[in-house]
Amino acid sequence: MFDLTGKTALVTGSSQGIGKAIAALLAKQGAKVFVHASRSMEKAQKAASEMTGTTACVVGDLSKPEEVESLYKQTGDVDILVLNASAQIRNPWDCVTADEMEMQLGVNVKANYRLIQLYQPKMKENNWGRIVTVGSVQQRVPHKDMPLYAASKCAVMSLVENLAKQFAPFGITVNNMSPGVIDTPRNAGALSDPEYNKKVMAGIPMGYAGLPEDCAPAVLLLCSDEGRYITGSNLDVDGGMKL
């Protein structure tokens, strides 16, 4: 089960955290995986060296439209597109700058939209494709200091539902996986504060933060033949935080 032999995958933002865990699992299951970092080829190569299976490394800053185009040129067409990379800025809603708005919307919405435009045609031609976006529990439980980040994830979920219906006749599924509080480098600083950590854990029915490896199997299902009848869906991996 969950054999991806012969498939090629791109996982954006896969040099660390959730993206790295997803890339590692897809490679382990037989896919050739492009490991992506925003700026550092060395960081991508280090992550890839810790994976089992066939990998290649690519770099592209998704906040820059020209580098989104370049990413497609580096990889060529793929069978599986996992849109994990995101920009997250913590700032009270009335202090968010124009540059911070553009960064979050540019990476989280615009880049994902353009990447789907670039990679979908070959999937359509092959009558097989998997597109998975990585959302957030903030789609339902927004953090007060990340309103634009939460809104961007809601926008992507709307895109998933819209495109899933359009792509279904061509053997392409489009789904979203929404993590809750996951122990990643991005969250390390905030969770290292004992008082804040206690408050956050109190809001998770399971009582603890998840690991990146908790998210990867959900994405594997959505990328496999075993998940062929799942499309337009949101799969929560949040320890019950949304409840």
C-alpha cells in the first residue's frame, strides 16, 4: 500500500519541519522528491541527505514571482505537488505593514495559485495528479496576532474546494491538510516560554504538540492511489484543537 514508485513529487518548504517530514515519507515510499528551500541550497541538501530514497534539491524564494517561475523550470513537471511553504508573521492586526501583507499573501496564496497553474496541465494530460496544500488549524481557530496568516489559509481552502471540482474529471485530486500546534523550528521560540506553552497545551484536547511526522502520513494518503476518492477535503491533524 501507499507505493509511489514511478511518481515525481515537489514539496515546497521541505528543508525543515512539516515539509521535510512529508518529503522524507514520500521518498521512502518510492517517489522521486524535489526538496525545496527558499534561499539556501546547502540547507536543502542537508535535509535531503537525511532522507531515504531518491531526492533532488531546488531553491526558490516564493515571495518573488520570477523565482516561482524558476522553480517550475528547475523541476519540470511532477505528478504530486505538495504546497507546504508559507510565510507567517506575528503582529497585532493594526500593526501589520504593507510589506508584511504582501509577503504573506504572496507566498501563501499567490505563489500557490501560480504553481498550480504551472504544474496542473501535465497532470491533466496524464489523467493523474495529486495536489495537496498545507493549511492550518487557524482556518477555524485564528491566532489574534496572525489574522492575515489565518485569512490566507482560508483563501487557500476556498481554492482547494473550487479547483477540486474542476480537476476531478482529469484524475487529479486537490486536498488540504491542516496541522495544529506542531513542534517545528517556526514554533520553537514561542513554545519555549513555559507560561505560553501551558496556555497553548490547555487548548489542545490531546494535551500536547504534534510532531512533523504526525502530519506526513495524512499527506501520504492524499498523494496515493489509496486516496484516489478523496478530493476537495480538509484533513485536520491538530490533536482536536479545532473542537
